[in-house]
Amino acid sequence: MEIHIWCGGQNGEKISKVVEFANGTLRVYSKLDVSGSCRVACSLGWNSTVRSLDLTGVRLKSRWGKEFRWVLEQNRSLREVRLSKTCLKDKGVLYVAAGLFKNQALESLYLDGNWFSGIGVEHLLCPLTRFSALQLQANTSLKFVAFGGRRTKIGRDGVAAIIQMLTSNETVTKLGIYDDESLRPDDIVRIFRSLESNASLRTEPETESDGNLLKDMPLTEPKSCRVFLCGQEYAGKTTLCNAVAQNLSCSSSNLIPYMDHVRTLVNPVEQAVRTSGLKIKTLRDEEIKISIWNLGGQHEFYALHDLMFPGHGSASLFIIITSLFRKPSNREPKTPGEVEEDLQYWLRFIVSNSRRALQQCILPNVTIVLTHFDKISQPSQNIQLIVNSIQRIRDKFQGFVEFYPNVFTVDARSSASVNKLTQHLQKTSKTILQRVPRTYQLCNDLTQILSDWRAENSNKPAMRWKEFDELCQVKVPGLRIGSRHDNKEKVEMRRKAVASCLHHMGEVIYFDQLGFLILDCEWFCCEVLGQLVKLDVRKKPSSMENGFISRRELEKILRGTLQGQIIPGMGSSKILQTLEAGDLVRMMLKLELCYEQDPADSNSPLLIPSILEESRGKPQKWLIVSSPECLYVGRHLECDDSSHMFLAPGFFALLQAINLLTLLLQFQVLVI
């Protein structure tokens, strides 16, 4: 059947076509009002004959998008939708994107010539993107998507979303970005470079993503949740962590066998030495494993916090701890402004590291805890002002994180005082595990296998990739090479995919191309990274040349610094017993703790940002010269949303290194 509807022709009015339906394509030509466009959308909900919908040039509103979302969720016949030049803005595109999460029929979507921004691009590409190996791509039917135009402002957020989609999508075969004037030349370069990791826009035989490699594996609900304790120095994180761990261990006798560092009282050494780097306590609550990650409060370790941030879709919650007093040794209370500053730092840290696309899963779960409440003899006006300040903070970050409605006030030294907080952690962990994406059963099995391997190998904190290969061959049938006819490269890629999954779950720390897995996360974060961050190569100025150090000299310094070193609270250092100095240098390069002057040269000199004064907790100093011949040129950097996000401390060391390397390469300036 074909339908053609015309109107006009009276009183000199021009005859024009209103709508036509032919060969499964429904085209609307008239300038519909909002009500009319919504009726067209509603008519398609249960339709089974329209294969292609063309609304090009029809002015659409977000109200239409809300109706069309329901169409995408219900309709099973639409294969192509053209919404070019329909004046859709961010809210309208958001509704279309929401419909794509459940749609499994649409193959082509045209949205070019519209008025949305980078936020709209982020939402549009979200169902086509995977943010971790544990997450499945929501929409797998869409093969072609187009957007852009003179009034589309893709911007920085949009470019980041495009790159994330291109590097993780497995189904889109054609992407169109039309006439967008907001894209800069370097944005185009970044987009094309991301195609190196794309598996669908170009043909790559024998190339499979993590999802394809493990798609035949059974899925299960995850069984482990991470609790991050965030707070400034002297907030009482370590004492509170011990009290919570004691309460959890009393409610369940199933402690993790190899985690023997869970103590009921604060160790005297820990009382004398503040938490350095990161401490981890791991316990079991029935069938659930809860690991408490105590982030160090010293400024020199802030750069490491970004590295430990949980992967997207992994089960985790954040406890922000702030003391009501400036130092535990006195009774000088903090002002409401100081409490607000503490909370804002950690909330901005959480938001800065959480991509907006994570919202389609769950928002970061945040609980606020006020410590040293036992020192307050009676309620005061200052306490009420602090309560009002916290409420302002909650209102400001609402929609960016999910706050627990109550604020806990505790005496961290008392197990009874933190009992309600412990119960909250138990209940919230179970709730989060039910809401996050399912994980592979194989990963849960491997967690126990790796634990047994440690027990049989003198509790080694790390294992070489060769050892992991042997373990998989003997203990894991799903990762075993059965015969000489098996594709060994495919099995190897599958093993790497599983290691990546364990990394995102927080069970191991896996560095691709470095050839080992870290099995003891606390040992690595506290002992290895903690020592590398504090490494001071300036003690041997003879090894420095124009601000750079050779790889051989750096390895020599590492051996001399770490050999037989005593780590407070952990005994003698085992770093060099487990990892070689060359491994540590490659690790520093991977974590961007140092940089090569020439990446193409394996013997290139290295720049370590920690030798820069500004990266060691000291304020930036500018040499001001009062002279009419002097011109000052600078660059001001800030986030698009500076009230909720910031540039993390680790960013500035990277920026300094890039600036210095650029000067050397372009102008041959000596770094002094």
C-alpha cells in the first residue's frame, strides 16, 4: 500500500504534499506543531509496517522526544530514522538516547543539523559505549549514526565521548560528523587516532574485544565491594577503619585468610606514623567480600588517588571523613568553612573522576562522617552552622553523587560508636552489588585460585605473566589451550581480558605490556608507589644532566634506595625481591611518574616531575621583573564546571613535564 496526502490549491494557495508512505518509508513534509508531531510519534509505538521514518525539516521539541523514547522502547520494525534539521536540543536528544538503551531494531539514525551540544553527544553515544570490560554494550543494533552541523557545538565533552565510543564500540560500522565548526584540528587528529583501537569501523580479522572474547562465559552477580575512606590529615581514618573492621569481624568469622593485618586496636607504630599512601583491610560479610581502602591524607599522595579510582560499573562506595577539630592533640574546633572546604575537595575529586556516562549505571554513593565528636561536651552554635554548611554542600552536588541522607557523628576509637556506620556499610554494599552490572563467573573463580596460589608461594605479592599463563593452563579449563589446533593468540587475548576484568573489580592490579600482575594491592599502593612518589634523585646531582637522568642511573638509585629498606608498620621492604629495577622504571613510565625525552629511543633520558619544586607541595613562585621591555605570557586552565570538578594534583606534574619536553624538542632549551 502507498499513501500520498496533499493539501492546498484553494484561493491561490500552493499545492504541497503533507505526508507520504511508500515502500515502508513514512515521510512527513508539513510544518507540524508540537501536538501534531507527538501524534505521529505515538502512532508508531505498536506499528509493524513502517521501516523508515523521515521527519527532516520538521521542528521538534523535547516533548516530542519524550514520546519518541517510548516508541524506540516498544517498536520492533523501524530500521531507519531521519531527524535532520529538526532543531532538537540537548533535552530532546537525551530522550532519544534513553530509548536506544532498550531498542534492538534500529540500524540508522540521522541527527545532523540540530542544535544540541557536547552534553547531547555524550548521552547519544552512551548506549553505544562500553566503559569497562565488565559492562555490556547496551545497544548492539545501531550500525550508522550521524550528527553535527553549524549550530551543533560538540566541544571538549563531545570529543571525549566520541573517542570513548570509537575505542569500545563493537557494532557501529559508519559514523558521520557533518559541518561542525566547533571541532578544532587537533580534535580531528584525536578522533582519527582513536580508530587504531576500533574493532568495527574498519576490518581487522582475528581482532576481538574483551566482551567478544568472554561472551560465551556465564555471568553472575558480583560478590565484592570496595569502600573508599577519604579525608584530610588527622581526620581519624585509620582509627575509624580499625573500628569498622573490628565490628565486621565480630559479626562474621570469615576473614580473608591472607589478610592478617586486621587489628582490633590501633598499632603503636601506626599511632606514631601517619597512614602513608593507602591501606587496605579485607573482610567477609556472609558471601560478600568488603575491602576498605584507606586513602592517605598527605598531599604528596594525592596524585596516586586518581590511579586507584574504581573502574566504571564496579561496586564501590565513598565515605568522606572530616574531623570537627583541626588536630587531635588539641581542642581547637574547625570552622564551618574549614569543614566545607574538606568536603568540597573530596566531592570534587569523586565527580572529576566519574564520567557523566556513569550515570546510566549508578551515581557514586557518598556517606559523610564527622569524627572526634566525643570531644564536644555540649551542642553549640558552631555545630549548627556546620550542619547548615553540609546541607548546602549536599544541595550543590545533588545529581552528581548519591548522598546517604544521614550524617554520622562518631568517636572512631569506640567500636560501639561506629556500630550504626558498620551496619550502613553492610546494607549499602549489598544494595550496590544488586545494582551494578553482572560480572563473569570465571573472574570470581580466579579470585580464589589466585588466593590459593599466594598461599602456596610464600605469599608472593606479585606474579609474572608466565606464571599466570601456567596457572590458567593447569587450573582454569576456560582459559586452557586444549591442543595444538587451538588458536594460541586468541587464548592469550582471553587471558588478558580476564586479567583486565579482575583489575576493574579491584582484585588485582594489572599492567598490560609490563608482564606481571599485582596480587597484593596494599603492598603495591603503600610500599611500591609510596616509595616511588617520594623518590628524590636530587640527592645525587652528578647523575643529573640538564634536568634529566639516564635509565641506568635511575635503576641504580632505585636499588640503593630500596635495598633493605624498613617500611613503618610493614617490616623490611620486599620490592626488589619481587620486582627488578627495570620493572620499576617501566612501571613509572606507565603510571606517568616519569617521562622519556624521546619515546622512540629505548635509552632516552628520563624526566621525573618529582624533582620539580612545584610538584613537591610548594607554591608556585614567579620571578617578577619590573621593566617595560618584559612581556608576560601565560595560560589559564580550569574545568568547564569548576564548581563541581577540578584538575587533579597528578595533572600538574604531567603538564610541567609536557611543557619542558616541548621546549626541549622545539627550541632546544636546556632545562636547568
